[in-house]
Amino acid sequence: MSRQRGITRHKLGGFTLIELLVVISIIAVLMSILMPALQRARMQAKNVQCKANLKSYGLVMQLYTADFEDRLPESFTAIYSWETIREGMRLAGGGWNPSIPGEYNLRPDGTYIPYLQANVKSNICSVFQDVYHRKWAGRGKPGFTYSFNWWLNADKPIIPKITMVKHPSRTFFAGEECVWQANDASGKRVNGAIFNDNSLCTFWSASASLQWVQGFNPDDPPPYTDVFGEYHRASTRKIYSAMDRGELCGGVSNTVCVDGSVQEVTPFDTLRYAIGIK
Ligand SMILES: [Zn+2]
């Protein structure tokens, strides 16, 4: 009688070790099946947010050009003024990385800030921020993660007015710049900024850009300096290992074009999208 009660209690009150192990291993198998899918879903959500950010940059472009007779300002100082950039770099102990002011909570005071207003938060793509923290662990939030098209610039004699753009749906206004450190054929480092600097100029100098355009063949690979990044549609592991080796990883960037459309592009699209070649 008492023995029977004991068995009943055992069955209702707990599991045997074997049962527990079976349950744990089933959970482990389920996790291994679900985790990559969850990670993909998270990356997808970040990509959608990034595109929404760029959509609001497209609006900034419309508002700004409406106020300034279709002209766009110097791209380097779109988010922070030179003074604030220099102050941020001084606080960080030097080094060319204009997104540093964000880490020291310096106030964004660049040309587009009055137009961004409540959308100042949209300066940050969280995928880029992850990469930034991977590169420089323990540092604060970058000041921005998008770069503007250096060629669309009233101060430079290239495309001084937005109305002069031949192919608005194939010319970018703002996009994500590469993180990859570029070397020339002899292995010497050619690009100064490891991270983006708010200005995507396709090359490290204006004269080099022009030279490249003159002999431009859209099917040639670009020299990997100031080009679109590859933060989306690639696994973080792939992005990080490519970053460490200064290689490409096959991902895509988001960009907003002069017509306001947000598109996915690759480093190979950079020059085409910079100067509006179809
Ligand atoms: Zn992004």
C-alpha cells in the first residue's frame, strides 16, 4: 500500500535523470535549428531600420536643396563641423576618424543637423555600430554611420547642383562607406580613414578620382578605398574576417539615391552611383 503510493508520487513529482537528459538534448537540437533563423531575422530587421534611416536622409536632401537653390554643401561637414571633428579627435588622442565626436557626446553641429531635427538618431546603422565596436572594443557610440556623395557638392566643380544629375535613380546621395583598409599594389596603405568620414569620394583624392573617371570602365573592379561597404546580407562572421584581412565579403550596402529611392549596392557600384553613369 505504502509502496504503491511511493511510485505514484515519483511519477507525478519529478523526472528521472534519463528523462531530463532527453529533454535537454531535444532543447539543444531545437536551439541549433532555430538560432541561425533567429539571427537572420535580427539582421533582416536591422537592414529594414537602416533603409528607413536612409529614407529620412533623402528627405533632408529635398529640404536642404529647396532652401539653397538646388546646391548641396561640403560632404565632410554634413553632421559635425570641422571644429567639433577636431575636438573629438583631440579627445581621442588623434587619428583620422571624424565619427569620434559621437563617442564623446559632442553635439552634432553640421550642415544637415537642422534638417535632420528629430531624426538625429537615424545617423546610426546598428550593423555598422556592431562592426565599429568589434574594431574598437569599449568605445562609445559612433557619431554617424553614413557618408554623403562627395561629387554632389556646390564647392566642387563636378556636380554643383542636384538638378544637373543625369540619372537621379542611379546617383546616390548618402550611403554606407567601407570599413576595409585599402592597400596599393606594393602593400602601402592608401586610405586614411579606416571608418567612414561622412564623405564618400570614391578615391583618396580629387585628382585621382578624375583620373579614374577618364579611364572608367564600369566592369573594372574599383580600387578598394572610398567605396560602398558590405554590412548587409552577409554573416557577421564573414564581415569580421574580411575586415581583418582587408578583403571583400560579398555583402551589400544601403544607399539613398537622388530620386529618394533606397537601394542595395555593392562596392563595384560606387563610381557608377557617384557620378550617375547608367
Ligand atoms: Zn546599414
